[in-house]
Amino acid sequence: MTRAAARTAPMPGPASLQAQVIELADKLAGATGRLRRLAEAKSRLSRLLDQVLEGIDAGIVLRAEGRIVAANRAAREMGAVSRVGTAETCHRSIAGAEEGTVRPSGAGGPTWLVRRRAVPLEDGRTGELIVVHDVSRLVELECEARRKSRLELLGRMAAEVAHEVRNPLGSLELLASILAEELEDDPDNRELAVQIQVGVRQLSATVTRLLATARGTRVRPRPVDAVAVAREAGAFFEPLARSRGLRLALRFPRESLAAVIDPEAVQQALLNLLGNALEASPPGGEITLGVRIEEDLLVFEVGDEGPGVPEALRERIFEPFYTTRDQGTGLGLALVERVAMAHGGRVTVGEAPAGGALFRLHLPARGPKGCGAPEESER
């Protein structure tokens, strides 16, 4: 259009301009409404997503270029994510880990199952979705199942051993006793007969412990003072420790601790742990024996100043026949674990403050589950 034509073109009148303004205003209002509805829908979807993420018991972490974009409450509570200054960071055990299980605090701590996926982000970048499951209880159940399976096999073997060995052992001990009497006037040969008796008794005791481990431990829980139970075990053990040049330190509360346990079985377990501490302790060392309440659990502790137990062996040492000592049978700690399991508890090993081993016997203070009467756990 030429300038002359533009100058001669009719200008829109007020009514036409008003109509155009109204039309534009309607379009703008419609667009604003649609944007508002989209924003509200996005906000609802975001809240729903947040609720879903917060309701998941697994840790969810979204990272982009190594930085955390989002994380749910479970990830923070389990320690998979922590705040350093103004930024959040992944736990070192999952920051660069491949998929699979990790132990963030080493042996004896929780077990996490880590899964990773690449996910697209809104700005076109590629992020990383990390899902962390706490599978500690599942791992514990699997370990218990394997141990029970081994003990069932051990039970069948022990029955055969007892049948084939016990009767000949009894005959050997009787014959050695008769021989010792016949050699009353021959001290040198009589001593040999006595040594045969001692060896037979030791072998018989080993068979007895084997049977006790294989058959399982039956307990008779009843209301007792846990401090008195531990104190009695300490009193029985203290002379032996003193004879080896060791000190026994008792870590008991002043007040009594009411509990429902089998005192004889628990004392036997404590004496096994104390015996292990005795063998591991250096001359002049200190062995500790303690008991305390931790929430609804009764915790007995036995510590020493020996070399400790390497993390790689802290599960294996409870297996029947596994021992690190030349003269050990590998049955003592297996019996301790059976006592713990019979009470519905567990036994763990860690590092003592002095650097040695620290064994903890965790037992329900109110007795095994479903134990309405003391005899019930025998059935």
C-alpha cells in the first residue's frame, strides 16, 4: 500500500477498536485461565509425587552432574543423603558404587541394596536415579536360615557320632580306670593310664558339646534379676582369670534389672564368652563383663584387650567347628548363638574400646515372643 493510499484508508471507529480490545481481553483471560489450571495441575501432581516419594520406605535420590536434585525423607533418615553446609551429598558408599549390596558402616552395620537408572530431566540433561533399600533384616534372615540348615545337618551327623563313639569311649574310660588301679605300684605306667582317662573324658566332653549344639538349646525363661545372673557368672570366672594374671572388671548398674530369661543358659553363654576372652587376652590384660537395658532389649557384654576379630571373620566365628585356635573345637560360640536364638535374640561381635573383641548378647527383656509360660519355649 502506498503512503497516499494509507493516508486515505478509513480509520477504524471507536466501536471497532472496542470490539478488538474485548476480543483480545477474552483471549488473554482464556489463556490465563488455561495457564492457571495447568499450574494448579502441575502443583497437584508435584504434591502427589512428593507424597508418593515420602511414603516409600526406600531411599530415592535424583542426581544431575554429580549434584543432588531431589531426595526423599527415607534417604535422609537412613543416612544415604546428608547435608554438608548448604548442599546435600550422597553417602560415600553409594556415591560411586555399582549396583548391588553395600555396607555403609562395615561389618555388623546395615546392608543397603543399591539400584541405579539414567533418567531424562526437563532441561534436556540426563540425570541419575538412585534407589537404596535397607535389606539388613532380609540378610539376617538369610544368615539364620543358612545356620539352621547347617545345624540340622550337624544334628544328623552328631547323632551318628554319639552312637558310634560314646559306647566305646565309656568302655575305654572304664578299662583305663581298672588299669590305673592295677598299676598302683608302678607310678610311671599308672600315670600313662591316668592320661588315657583324661583324654577320654575330654573327647567325651567334646561329643557332649557337639550334641548340645546340634540338638538346639532348650530354655526355661523365668523372671530373674539380670544383674545377679551376670554377677554369678563373673564370680565363677574371676578366680580363673586371676590365676592367669588377668583382671575382671564388672560393668553393672547399681539397680537390679528385671528380665525373663533362662539364668542357667545365659550364664553358660557368658562363661563361654569369658573363656574366649581369657584365651585371647595378653598377660596382665583386663576382661570386662557388663549388662544393661537398651530399649526393650537386655544386653550382656564381654570385652577383652586381645587382637580382636577381623571384620571378615565376624560372621564365620559362630559357625559350628570354625575356630582360629589350634586347640579349639569351634563349638563355644555356636552354643552362645543357640542360647541367643532360643531366647529370640542374637549375638554380635565388634571392637572393644581397648581394641580387642567386644561380644554382645542381645535378649528380649520380657522373654521370647509367645512365651506365655516359662516352659513354653521348651515345646
